[in-house]
Amino acid sequence: MDKNSLKAIQTSGLENIAKAINIFELEQARIISFGKKGQITQALKSLKDLPKEGRGEVGEKLNQIKKTLQQALEEKRKELENSKKEEWFDKTLPGKKPTTGHLHLTTQAIFEIEDILTHLGFVRRRYPEIDTEKHVFDDLNMPPNHPARDEFESFFLEQDGMVLTTHTSNGQLHEMLKGKLPIRMTNIGRCYRPESNISHYPVFHQFEGLAIDTNVSIAELKGTLTFFAKNFFSEDREIRLRPYDFRFTEPSFEVDISCGLCGGKGCKFCKEGWVELGGAGMVHRHVLEAGGMNPNKVSGFAFGWGVERVMLMKEGLNIPDIRMLWGNDLNFLQQF
Amino acid sequence: MNIQIPNSWLREFIKTNATNKEIANALSLCALGVEKVEEVDGETVYTVEITPNRYDTVSVIGVAREVVATLPQFGHKVEFVPAKRPDLFETSDRDQTSPNLALNVCIEDYKLCPHFAAIVLDNVEIRPSPKKVQKNLELAGTRALNNVVDATNYVMIETGQPLHAFDYDKIANQEMTVRASKKGEKITTLDGVERELPEGAIIIKDGEKIIDLCGIMGGENSAVDKNTTKVLLFAQIYDPVSLRKTSMALGHRTEAALRFEKGLDPEMVIPALHQSAQMLIDSGAKVASELVEVRQSEFSPHNVTVDLDKINKYLGVEITPEKAGELLEALQLSPHIEKGKIVCTIPSWRDKDLQTEEDLIEEIARLYGYHNLPTKLPSGQPPAEVIDRQFKIERRLKYLLKDLGFTEVYTNSMVPEEGEVKIKNPFNEDMVYMRTDLVPSLLKVVDKNKATQNEIKIFEMANVYTPKEEMGLTVMVYKKGGITEKQQAVGELKTILRTFLDELNITGSVEMEIKSRDADNESVWYATLNIQKLTELSKTYKEYKHLPYTSIYEDYSLMATGGASAKEETSVKSMRDRISKEPTVYSIEVGEDPRDLGNGRKSIFLKVEYNSPEKQLTEQDIKPIREQILKMLKSEFGAELRQ
């Protein structure tokens, strides 16, 4: 073993180490030098074959080379491990999504309705869900034998004379009995009717609109409902009033909205371009009187619509069954 | 209710070039909703929706009247073709060779039956009706049976007046007594069903038996059959209220009943009877009796007056008195324009419906066309109100919970759990009481969803009924897992509650209770708040406090062992009050684990905020105070730091 071959072991050893681009290659380099058949290993083994004289010198030289290579291996290992960390920064990874919660669809609809009506000066109210038959029926001009008071149309309570309100219209009486004018209010709350199917559930929400003043007209009802429809649905929609009959209004109207799907041309989801929205009318004189108002001095309009109903009419929502809104399946609620 | 009006039948009474679609349009916009215009067997049929007040339009001629009034509003010419109805006793059609058959009628209560009219026909041969009659009946949705029954149905559909035909020979003693039933009396109606009657049903009894459930269905024992030769044709008006009550009680809703319930035109009873008799005469029958009529009183029309100013006020646009009069005239309301008002004489078919000023305004407005009225926003002043803060606070809390990762749920107010308010006719056994607590409903939501979710954070803001209606908010955190997860869940709930107080600027002490439902590998933690109380406590802004130096917070976890070492019952309230007397203690939060740990032990946590306006406090400053507090807690409350 001469000086040159010893030098070569160091040189090639260092070269291999320097060339390694990852831990695997570094390990290969180490094996070439220090493996079972490695250069250093072999050289150390072959020491015993050397003549005694000069053996010590070669041995010492080999040890130096060994140290040099081992140091180089260590340094290179550290270098590779640090760069490994840098390579692992991946800016294309998506961020962690913060957990957002969800307001129920009905709440979203109620806030929207409230904001639209508040914009026109309607004050938000909350009136009783449990009320007297007087306020829910009699004061609204529905006499004792009226169909709405049948046992399968309303929930009656054990306490005599009390019912669960079937509509937010009882709020009209509570508001009028406050005795202040002008009146412009919206009562939004739960109502109850014994019916359950694809478009009904025994508990549901309605929003009532009531305006009473000295000169309230059908024209102003049209204006209010048009404003609502354009803001709640879309700007291009129109409403129309058709003759109808309710006990607590005179004249009474059925309100339609132009179909959002066909733009009013007529399709299988609408009636000749129109879809029913709900009822409305001028407050009946008997109702005004029951509320302590003088029908010869003031007039008013009123409308009472289903919150879930109008919400389900929004384009793109596509919820097929109203009962899903009460099913409380979190997978459903968390879609919105 | 909906009725089917065949187009060809309708056009017997109107002369116009308007198309079917134009007719449907005019009706829908100004009178009655036309649900459908369909082709049936090569003929057009309108399905018309009749509102409860328009009993006058439950008939072909009723609809025809409306077509005549509404078509001109759309620029179409139309003429009304009045029906040619015979008067059987004017023309001498009466065969003198026929026997003059008798009928003894007794009306026990005019209120139940204000008008009774009947006629007997002889020489009747039961056979099919003419093809045209059959076709019209089928198109109108009624089965054609035989000439006698068909004659009654045909006239009912055309005029609105129901009629019935009896086999005269089956009427014992030629006697008919109209009275109210007693409870338990029975009749087998001609559909073969035996019915036990409630009290107050209107019935007819002959010399022996009950032969008619008036207004609803005839008796089987007096029905016309293939051997009938003498027919008693009969038309009536009944009290709508008792009729509806009976019909509903028996669960038997017939075409006749639906018409009687709504009300009828008092002047159509006799003409309808004559028309029906004529149809039988046309097939060979002969009149065999006088016209038997019992009537409480003659019809006398009433007037309704409408103020011209009020018309304009309601419409929101000015229309001339002449225009208003023209529209009222089109509806045959005989308007008479006087100074500042219009007086109308209401015809018999609108007698019950048109009573008030507003009723007339409706007639004017609908013919004028709601689509022709202007559209404007309310021009009066909005109410000058102080806006209710509670709605604002509800909204803030909801958005806050949403932002903190909670999902809002809506559960039924009606529950199976007992409460103060009970429903007499519940929908099912799960909806019997109005709930006093939101928690059971929310726990059900958790249990329904926990199979697919490891963590559930929900809330509901809704009324509870105690029986007073109070707005409650229940917040619930569910987590699967053991101690670590339970700790996280209750911690999260506490954070929410603290955040509420902060957000609503509520200072001072507020008591809030956290409850739980605990199992080995899962737990649910919840708290309920009263929104009204929170609203009362909340402030728009916090008061500015001059705190130039930073606070130092310390948390203490204590175990109170009770027993003799406690002066009185360890109360976190008294503990808090006592500690807050110490110097530099700025605020304290105290909480107590409500579970019974046994042996009078209580687990209490304490969070103390130290602050001084004079200098920045350090550990040196706090150490003696802390020691003082701990000493006091041990001696006065028997509470020590846990290990």
C-alpha cells in the first residue's frame, strides 16, 4: 500500500460523500468506504500482510483518513437532514378550515324578511303563540261554527277557551289594542295546525304584515308586496292580486308571483306563469272594531304568509319536503 | 271548493266571441280562479275555484253572470242569454185526467227549513236521459243514472239549487214532517249505509219512518227505483249551520250538502223545481199535484250604501262615480248615484254576501281590475317607536354562536314530556304538551346524530311555556371520548358563556348553570339562558375603566371538605363576596361542580384577577395577598388547594 493508493482512498471517499444528494446515497458512500468490503475496511485488514517495517506508518495514515472520512460523513449527514426540512415546505397545501357554524335556514329567512319589512318602517313584534279563541278566531270575524275552528283544523288546549294560534293574524288584535296609530308592524312567530305532509308540518312559522292609518289603500298593499317580492326573490319578479275570500279581510286577495323558472311564460311548475304566494286583504271592519279602531276613520291592509313556504320557493334551494326543516339531521343543516 | 263547468253548457247563457282562454283569464283576474281549462272527450271544461262567500257561483248560471260582468273589462263584447224556465202552472200543461195527488207537509221549525217546495209527477218511466243531458252531467263530474235522478242533478249544476226525487208511493200517508232529529234515530241512506243520527240533523219523516236526511242524502226506503211511476220532486232551503254540523258529524259530504252549507238564492227554489219537472215532462211524465210550497217569508232585498270618498281611499286612485256605477251595474247591483254616495239594491243571489260598504268596494275594485290599480309604497308616517332591543340581542347571540362553530336547530314546541300546557287534541303521542324546557329536544338531536359525528355543537333559541311564553336559549356541546374530551367540551361551553357576557357588555355577577349527561365514552354539556333577563342586564357599552397596568390572573382549583371546618354551608357566592374585599382583587369568577362527590365534598374553581391602578403588580405584591386568601378560604370555608 503506497502513498498514492492511500491518498486515492481518501480522495474518492470524500468525493462520494460530497456527491451524495440524499441519505440513501450517503449511506452508499459510507459503505464504499466503511462497508464489509469497503476500501478502508479492506485496507485495515491488509495491514497484517504488510512488512513490519512501515506498517505503523501506514496504520496511522489509515486512521487519519478514517477520521477525515467519518467527519465528512457526519457533516454531510447534517447538511442533508437540514435541507430535507426545507424541501418539505409545500405552499400548495390547503390551509386548515376554521370550523364555522350554521344558522338554521328558517332563521336566515326570518332575518331576511325582517330586514326587508323593517326597511319600509314595519316594526318587528312577537305576539303569543298560546292565545284565546277570541283573539285567534272571534275577533278575526270567524264565528263559533266556522270551519277553521274544527277539531282537525286547530289545536285546542285543555284550558277552556285557549288554542295554539293557527296564524300570526292574532297579532293584529294585540297591536290594535295598544291603541296607538299609525300602525305598521310585522309579527313573526310559530303557528300550529294539525297537518303533516310534504308541504306542511304541525308547527311552522308565519310572518304577518299590518298597516293601519287614515288613508291606507290597496295600491299601498300592492306596493309593499311588490317591494317584498323583488327583494326576497329577485328584481325581475312581479306580483298580482286576484279576488279571494277571507273572513278577516274585505276586499280579500290571493297573491301570486311570476314564476322564477319560466319567467312568466308558463311551465309545469306554475299556473300559466304564476305561483301562489299567500293571502292578503284590507282589514275587515269587524276586526278593526274588535281592536278598538273606527272603520269609518281608518283603513288598513294585512298579509300573512308562511316563512318556510316562501323560503322553499327560492330558486336553487331545491328542498323537496318541508319536514326536512324540522328533522334536525346535522348533515342537512350543515349544508347551509 | 272546485266545480267543473263544461264550456258548451256555459255558452248556452252567454253570447260572445271571446275564446275559452280569454274567458278563463277574465274570470281569474276579476272574479273566480280558473284552476284548469282542459279538453275532456273533445269538449272544453273549466275547473273553477269557488270561495266560501260566493255561493251564488256554484252553478253554471252563476259563473255565466260573472263572465258577463268581467269580459267587457278586457274589451270583449258579451251578452247574457237568460234561461228559458217554464212556469208549469201558467201554461196549461197540466193534464186534467191525472189524479190530483195530495201531500201533507208540516215544518216544525222554520229556522231549519225556511222554504219547502214540491210537486208530484205521474206517468214516470225510469229510463236513461237524453244523450246531451248525460254528456253534460259527465263533463261536470257527475254520473248519469236515470232520467229522474239526472233531472235533479242537471238542474242543481245549472242553477245551484239542489233537488231530490222521492218515489211518491213509498211515502206513508202522503205525509212529510220536516223536523230536527233526536240523538240515536237511524236512517239507511240510498248508498246503503245505515247511519245513526246526532241530535239536530234535519230530517223528513213520513207517516211511519224517516225518509230523508235533508240536504245530505235521501233515504233508501223512499228512493226512486225502476218500478217507480209517481215521483215527488222537491227543492228546499235549509239552515246552513246545522246542515254543516250534521254533515261533518256524519262524515258524509255530498254535492248537495256543499251547496246547502254555503247558502242559496231564495228566488231560485221555484224556477229550479219547475225546470226539473219540465225535464221529466219532456220524457212523458205528467204533473199530478198542485205546487206545494211552504215558506217562512217572502224574499225582501236590502240596500247597501257606499261612500264615494271611501271608494277612492281604498283603491288608492280616483274613479268617477259614473265609472263606479257602471261596474256595479254590470253585476246587476242596481246602483243609484246620490250626492257623495252610491246606493245599491242587492239581488237575491248576493243577499248574504253583500252587507257592508267594503263589500261593494270589493265589487267595484275587482271589476276595475286589481292589475289596473297603481302600485305605491305606504305614504303615511311609519310608527315612531323605540325599537325593542331584545330582537337585536337575539340576532347577535345567534351570529356569535354561528361564528363559534355551533349549528342552530329548530325542534318542535309540542313534546311528549309533561308540562303546564296540555293539548286537548294532540297530533300524536309525541306532541301532547307545550315544552317547559328545550333540553330534552336538543338531547334527542344529539342522540340522533352522534353515530356519525364525534363532536356536536348545537343551540336553539325558542319559547318555553311555563305557561308564560319566555324566550330561552340552550347551548349544547357533545363530545365522544373520555376525560380529555369531557374536559375540552365543558371548557368550550364555559368559554361560550363568558363570551356572551362580554359581547353583551354584561358586568357584575351573573349566575349560570352548566349541566351534563355523562357516560363512559361520551358526554353532553349544556346551559340554558333566559333571553329577556340577558337583555335587561345588557348594556350598549361598557363603562370605561382607567386601568393603566396589566392584570395578573390566577386560577385556583379547590376542594372544600365541609363538615365542622366550614362556618356555614360553603357557598360560592359568599366565597366570592369575601374574596373581593381583599386589596388589588379586581374581578373573580367562581364555579362549583354540582355533582355530589360524597362526604360533603365540593370541587370549586376560582379565577382571580389582580390589578392596581397605582403600579404594575408583581409576584412579590401578589404573594402575600394570595396567601391571605388561601388562609381565609381554609379557615372560613374549609376549602384547600387540590393536589
